[in-house]
Amino acid sequence: MAELRLQGASLQRISRSINYLREALPADQAWHTKTLVTDGRDVFALYGPGETLSVGRHTRGQRVFEVFLGDLAEELTRAGTLLGIGDNIDVDPNVQAGSPVIRDTRIPTKLISDLLAEGVPAARITSMYPGVTEAGVRAAREFERQLAAV
């Protein structure tokens, strides 16, 4: 409940939301198994796969996408391996919040790709970031290119 309050939901709105869930959910769906989220104005219950229930306005329909970040990190790592760039790219939740980086650095692949797009030569990038190799620059460019194509 504290997290909902920090995000701007009033205690009254949270209380009304919980009471609504208690009354409205079918008997096979216990209210306390739902996850509540807020946009600061309304409180929503994660109702089913990809769907929320506005427990403040009692309406269904707002669509959401649920992604477990651990699964995403694994997918990115697998993609890098399949592309043959996995030896140069790391995805670690403890490094740059899980953003893909050049292996053994904290340099995001997106940064390298952006520098290349701005016309910065690979040799200049490797001199700006000594831990980044030419192979790392190529891998970052290819990784971001493939990611953008998805």
C-alpha cells in the first residue's frame, strides 16, 4: 500500500479499490491475490493476462503488456548468441540496469550505436572508451540494428 501512496493514490481510493475487489470478484478469484498498480489518478488491478481492471471506475479494458525482465534479459542474451555477437555483448541486471553492454564494460550498445549514427568513427569510439574493441563496436552496431528490426 505504501508504494501506491508514493505513486499518488489516496488512502481513500486504495480502500475503495480493495472493497470493490472483495465484492466484485468471483469466488474463485481471491481479492488478495491481485496486484494493484496506479497511474496516480486511478487504481488498477492486474485482472488477467494483459488486462487491467480500473477498480476506481469499475471498468475493464485498459490494455497492458506484462514483461518479466529476467525473461527479457535471457531473450536478449540468446539473440546475441544467435547473431554471433554474444561473445561481445553482455546483459546483466546488475550492470546498467540490465541494458545490453559491451562485454567487460559498462558501455551500453545503444550508446555505441548512437555514436556511429552520428558519424563518429569506430576508431574514435575505441579511443574514447579504452575497454571497447573494434569487435565490440561492430557487435553493438549489429545488435542494435537487429533489435530495431524487431
